[in-house]
Amino acid sequence: MFQFKPIHAAAAAAVALSLGLAGTADAKVEGDTIILGSAISLTGKYSTNGIHAQNGYELAVKRINETGGVTVGGKSYKLKVVYYDDESTPARGAQLAERLIQQDGVKFMLGPYSSGLTKAIAPVTEKYKIPMVEAEGASRSLFTQGYKYLFAVLSTSEQYLASSIELAGEIAVKNGKKASDVRIAMAFENDPFSQDVRAGVMEDAKKLGMKIVIDDKLPRDLSDMSATLTKVKALKPDLLVVSGHSKGAATAARQLQELRIDTPIVAMTHCEAAQVTAKFEGASEGLLCPTQWAESLSYSGAAFGSAGDYDKLFKATFSGYKSVPYQAAQASAAVLVWKDALERANSFDTLKVRNALSATDMKTFYGGIKFSAAGNNTAKPMVLRQIQSGKYAVVAPAKWASEKVVYPRNPNY
Amino acid sequence: MWDNISLLVIAPLLNVQLLMDGVLIGAIFALAAYGLALVWGVTNVKNLAQGDFVIMGGYIAYVFTTLGIHPILALPVAMVLMFGFGWIIYRLIIAHVIERDLFTSLLATFGLALVIQQTLNLIFGPDVQIAESGFDILFLFGGQVTLAEIKLVALVLAGLLAAMIVIFMKTSRMGQAIRATAQNARAAKIMGIDTDRVYAFTFAMNAAICGAAGVLISMIWVIQPFFGISYSIRSFVIVTAAGLGNLPGVIIAGLGLGAAEQFSGFVLGAEFQQATVVGLLVLVLMYRQIQMRRQRRVVS
């Protein structure tokens, strides 16, 4: 009797895949097409954002191909991205990066979704000296390893909530107090991203001499933070900062309301992902939410025009989006970086392209892009938005602000 | 840590807040734990998918809210659906592992847990969801203590359900058959009880109880496809502490665990909230071990 063993399945899958990608032995450039590779989370726990990122990549590829492609050595090339689903697991991501580079011959990589996956893949691309432009890994620890082939278009995670500390200091001074009078309550999930965010907050709080009265670490499968919020209620801090992905934002918003927390400034990450304005209409009023990008910013650049233009094009191309997630915008920006660097390098040599990437200095709809020696983007700040009458309004930094910050926040419990 | 303890002394109303939050949510833990005790006692299967059944119930309530129906109406529907689901799972999986050793049934239910998680993830996506009950918030002690009405409603419903289960077990023929099978499956069989049917019914009833607990949880906290494990762990801790077939024990342990979580979260920090659950499990096991050693000595 025929027994279906896992090894048969694996072999069959490998054959099927190699047939599907026949002729990709030298896949960096196929005829007039430049192939980029990406392992991305299309299934599993990161799939929502993984698909946002993929849509971002695809939109930029489409736009570039429609507007003349990428010109290298006087010839115009089209872009194409080969995707594999990393199932939201780091080990699988690293395997797939090996496969893209070793078997498919991809020489130019786009990043996966999330810091965790990027951390798993970066050592692989580094080992083969394959440049990777990533758009979804914000963890600061990615840029302290001395990687030479990793470039990130987004702001690093320690900047997410740091601006809310500055803002709290400014408000204190305006109200005749000292910045060092500000008392901070912190609740951060115990994961690399949120702990990076915490490090940024700690650094800024220390600089301004602020006092931290609560410093709770939230568990990974977090669904209750009422004990922490009861403490907040008792200690009455001036500022509450929360970071725990979308589950943290949803839990916090729900329980802020339940416990009637009246802290005058509350800042948290992932407001958009947790859909706090729709699900917790009253409680979300006045929350400060950091974002990598917003369609209302006055950024603009070649391929897409302004941030607003990108927003319109994205919504017209993909159905089901009420607002464009920044995860998609930054993914598009990563593809624009590739086009720019390949054209400046005027070659497909990975070292030359890597050096061109490192010299990137461009303006895009997503903001300025210029890489530090460590590979992170230093030309674009995080912006802070406040939920005002159910809408997100940019309130900091001052240069990009469209509205004044409402202080104290005015939740409608 | 000492700061936080002194805070509890200076502002005693904080204790009331923590106690109420803990006890009210503990009632729901007790519900899920009772289901586990039932299955464990009758079939000797330790169901590792217990928490995932709870989350399934939560998603049923969530679906109701997306359809514009009040999630509390999902309670009976979730119980019926989960009863059917439990019956099917028993026939498909549990019936085949029930006679095998401990590890086979642990592996089977662990696998079931993974399949449920991933299926929920495929259908609903990985984002957290809530079912909004629309109930108000009560202010006690001049607004210093707040209490969501839905928590009280959940307590009442959990109590009603527990009472119904007790009456069912004591008075109905099936309830008696379940108890007989738990006491001695072989003897029950000889007396003409269809033990296979009893097992199926018990497993399905457990799924229904979990479904009800999930509906209540989704209106109080948040749900996500991968949150099941924490409810499984809580159920195991409660059952281990209370013992099988000890409903008052399960209720007390459930309420106590809920309160212990809140207090440890307040005093030690949120990172210790769940560590406390596991820490308590270790303490309970140590206590049981000592207790049993004493008993063994008496026998010899």
C-alpha cells in the first residue's frame, strides 16, 4: 500500500516549486525583469500586516513598471517580487531567505514583516552579502549588530513614544511647572519591540529628569491590565504610556473606560491596528498615537507624488481599505529605494548596489530617506497623532502638526 | 513592591476594586474549570484544548455583534453550537484515544488546540476582537471603585449555569449515568449504561460550558485566536487545587485564583500576574505531595 510519508510530500513540494519557478537559476535579472525576493507573513499571526506590506510592495512595483521601470546601463527593466509565505515563524523565514538566495538566485531582497522575522532573516542575507531593504522591522537591536547589507526605511522603535515624553515636558512648562515634575506610568509588553519602545521612553524621561512611578511589564497573552490601571488610578501620574501591539491597545482602551482613568496624557502604540476609534469611540478620545506615516503629512516625492496622492491611489487599487496602513506605505517606500539605488549604481553588482543604497538620500511620499552607517533611516521622524473627535490629527513634531494637542485629554466615558 | 503594598494599606478601597475585579472574572474561570473537571473525572482525558473551546465561544459572541445582535443572546446559541462541536470532536478524535495512555490523549487534545487556533486565525485574522455588551459602569464608594455591570451579569449567568449543571447531574437520568460512569466505568457498563454515549455527552457538555464562558469573557476582556492557552492553564490550576468532582472547591479555587491574579498584578507588577497562576500550581502540587505522603504512612 502506498504510504504518504512527509518526505514524499516535501520532495513533491520541492519539485512543484522548482517547476513553477523554472529558469530562475540566475534570477536576479531575467530578460528585462529585475527580481526582488521576499519572505513575508501571508498566513499566521502576522498575516494582517504581512498582507498590508505585500500590497505596498505590489503597488510600488506596478507604479514603477508603468512609469518607465528601472533604468540600468541605459536599458529599462521591469521589477518583479518573488514571495514565499513564512507562516509568521522566524525559523521558516530564515529557511526561505536561504532558498531565495541559494536556489532562486535572488540578489536583491525586500524585508519580511515584523522585527522578529527581520532578525531571523538579516543574518542570512548578511552571510551571503545580499543587500536587503526592509520596511517592517523597527527594533533598535537590528541596527546594533554591525550589519552592512541591511537598510530600513522606517523609524526605529525607541522613537515610537519618546516624542510623547517631550510633549508632556513642554506641556508642564507651559502650565508653569517643571518638566522634571512630570510623573510617568508605563505598561509595556514583555517582547523585543515594546521593550525597545520602553528604552526610548526611559532615555527621554531620564534626560528631562521625570519620575517613573509605575513600570509594569505586560504578559504576551495579555487580556487584562486592570491591576496596572488600578495602580494608575491610585498614583495619578501625569502621563500614561502603553505599548503591547494591538491587543495592548484594545485592552487598555477597554479598561481605561471601565476604570474611568483620567490621566491627562495617555499615549499608546497600535491605536490604528486595534481600531480604537471605531471600537472604543468615547474612551479613545484624546489618545496620543505614534505613527510612521500619515496621509495628511506634506511629504512628497517622484514616483507617487504626495502622501495624499499615494493614499488615493492605494485605496483605488486595493478594495476594503478605509485608511491606508503605514505598513503598506513604508513597504512601497522600500521598493522606491531599490529603484533609486539600482539606477545610481548603474550595475547589478551586489557590492556596487549596496554602496549605492548606503548613499541613498531621497525625498518620497513616505518622508525623507537617508541611512545611517548602521542602516536605519535618520531622515524621517515618528509623528504623534491625537484622536480628536474620532479622527487622527497630527500634533507633534511641531513642523508637521496640523492641530494643537488637546490637554488634558477629554475622553467621553 | 513595598510601595504598592503600603498603597493598599493607605487606600483600602483599592483592595475592594482588586477583589471585585478578581472574584468576578474568577467566576468565569471556575466555569471553564468545572467543565475540565467533568471530562477529566468521567473520561480521564485531560483536555488541553479547554481554553481554545472558551475562545471559540468568544468568537461566536463576536460574530453576533458583527451581525448587530446583542452578544448576550449568543450565550444559548454558543452552548448549542459548542455542544454539537464537542460531540463531533468526541466521535472523530477523543473516542479513539480514550482507552489509550495519558500521552496519546494529551497529544491529541494539544493537536486539537493547535488546529482550533489556526482555524480561528484563518477565519477571523490575528487581531484582537471584543464583543461590546453596551452595559454601563457602576460607581461605588463615591466613584473610587468602578464596576462594569457586565461583570455582575456574567457572575449571575455563571452562577445560574452552575446551578443548572448541578441539578442536571443530580436529577436527570443522563446526569446519574455520568456520575455512575465516573465512579466505575466497568460497573456502569455492566448495569447497562452506554458508557460511550456518556463519554460523548460529557465531552460535548464540557464544550458547551466552555462556549458559555467564552461568550462572557469576550464581553469583559479581549479575545484573540491564540489566547486559549492561558484559560487552559487556569483551568488546570483550579482543578488541581480543588480536586475532581468537587464543585464547591472548584468555585472557591476559581474565585481565589481570579483575586490572586489581580493582587499579584498590583503588588508585583503585571508581568507576575500569570506567573502567579503557575506558581500557585507548583505550591498546590507540593502540598498534595506532602498530604499523600502522610496518607501513605498511615496505610503502611
